[in-house]
Amino acid sequence: MKKSGIGASIAALGLVLALAEPAAAQRIGANSGVNYADEKAPPVEGPKTIAGSRSFESPIPFFKDLKPWDPNYKPPRTSDGKPELNGVWSTASLTSLTRGGGRGGANIDTLVIPPEKVNQLLDNANYVQIARDSQKRTDPNAGVFTDRQPDAGYNAFWIDPGSEYAKVNGEWRSSWITSPANGQIPYNRAGNTAAGSRLNSARTVNNTGPEIRTLGDRCLVSFANQGGPPLTNAMYNNNIQIVVTPDHVMLDIEMNHDARIIRIKKPGEDEKRLPDNIEQWFGDSIGWWEGDTLVVETRNPHQLQARGRVPLSKQGKVIERFKRVSDVEIDYTYEVIDPVSYTQTWTGQMPLRKSKEKVFEYACHEGNYALPGILIGMNEGRDTALEADGE
């Protein structure tokens, strides 16, 4: 979230966020220790949340109001004649990277959601149900949340995932992945191992020091792969500020305040890549213009980031394309090409919507007592697992 206090919960959510699925907001029920005062009672009126169907008036255009793209659209231009991509753009949506349900995802197995099913799927979406939960009265005699209750987390007021499934050129979409046809990341054995390596280490290695913590725990890069490549979305901080100059493009990711710097190759010039031993967060990105489309090719991400949910080997690359298709939309598409990690090249498409918001500084470890406590316990030789010294 944009407020500094939200950083206090990051370490507790790090393992979940590291897998790039949006972390769950608090659900009331058997595992939470808190129950409704009356299960059948309708939601009460109260403060509007910033999630789901009760969201505030949106600073970004609603997908329901967007029309199919005009093939003859002429984008505004910068002073050097390039399409205007500068500004703050949002990836917020209930559509998720992969297909088939889960947190925020549409529970349907087709890429395109039939218009007659959109409202039904929206009504059953996890984040929308969470928004309803937050408006029900809880049992005042049920006690409070404790660390042992896994569903205790953010309530719906503090999250901002978006309130609609995405619409791409007039089509409602269930996932960002467009191929393969099942809407899943096509890991091979090596890719599957790389994607799960950090979580597996956290479960199996007897070490609670910083080396075993996820990148999200350590606040080193944006969580849920929001900075890419490829870009994704999560339960909040879905704003990206794009700054374009003749020589560079910067993507300022609101989540963790990351800055992806892309060097722009001029026509006829050969932009040299960095040596393989220089591993940057988000990789080595070189961009160029193909007509009105900004093309970005990224290789060689930092080895710690290369084994996240979208692993990328030394032989792999991600090709992203940004094309302004309306006054309020950028068509963002990508290809992930890496025979070391995947059984095939896989592709995705995500609309970026123009936002009236500003990108605020993200506070991560400020006020966070969880991770320092874990590290202090490790330094003192304590077992920080539940049922031991840590509980």
C-alpha cells in the first residue's frame, strides 16, 4: 500500500508473495479464530473499501467503459516524435497471470470470458468475497487474531487489487497468459525446480538467517514479479510510472519503489550487452522502436531473481512490447523464451490503463518487527519455528 505502516506485515507475507500469487487478505472463518456474529446477516453499511465491487471512484478508467481499439488510432507524440508513453499506468485487475481460479483469478478454463459470465465470475471472485466479509459484523466474544491463525492478515480496507476482470480490445480476459492454451506457465523439470527453490529451501534448510529469506522478505525487489520481466499485478501497488527519454526508458514500479532502466538502441547502432558476470535486478534490458511500438529485450537477471516464479536461465530472454492503443491504454505484450526452463515459448498480454494517481514512496521494513525478530532469534541460537522458542 502507499502508506508506510503497511510495511509492517511484509515479512509475514514474503513467502506467499515470492510465488507471485497475490497474497490473501484476511478471511473470517474456522482458521482465523474470529467468526461472524450472525452468519446469515447481510453486510452492514460502513466505510467503503478499496477492493472489489465496493471500490472508491476509480482513478483509472473502468474496463466496462472501454471500447475495442481503433486500428487507426494516432497516439500523442513526444518532442522527438515518439509515441507518448510517459505517465502513471495501472496493472490493477482481478485478472491474474495464470488461469483457473485461485486468489483473484477467474475460475474458468478459457482465455476469453463470455460476456454473459463476467458478472457471475466477478460476484464469486475471492477479492470480492473478501470485500463482503469486511462489511459483516464479527462476534465480539470470539477473541482476537493470533500468530497461530494463518488466515489473519490484511482486511479488505488495506488492499487495492482492482474491481474488474481485464478487457483487451473488447474481450474480457481470464488470464494474462495467452499461450499455451491452458493458461499455465509451461515449466519443464529445471524450470519447476528453479521456481520452487527458494520456498523449498525455506522449508527444509536449518537456517533462519537472511540468506534463506525471500527477496520479498528482504525488501530487495518488488514482490509478485510486479517489476517483471514480464510485468504482473498483485493485491496492491499496481502503479507503474513510465519515463521516456531519447536514450533510456525507466519503469518506476510502485511496489518496493523499483526502477527498471532500459537502454534505448538507436537505428543502425549496436548496443552492447553487459558482461554475463554483471547481474542486475530485472536483468540487462535493451530497447528499440519498431514503428510506434517500444520493444524491450531482457537477459541475464540477478541469480536470486532468476529463480522466482518466472525463472530465466543464462540462455533465456524476455521480449516485451509497449504500444499506445488509445488515450487511456497501452497494449503490453511479452514472450518468455528459455528452453532451459520451459517446454515452450510462452506469451502474455496485459492492458496498462492511464491513472490519475501519483506513485508514492513505498515503505517496506519501516516499522517491521517480524524480520528483525527472526534475525535476532537466529543470532541468539533460538529456534524461531512455531511450538518452539519463536512462539
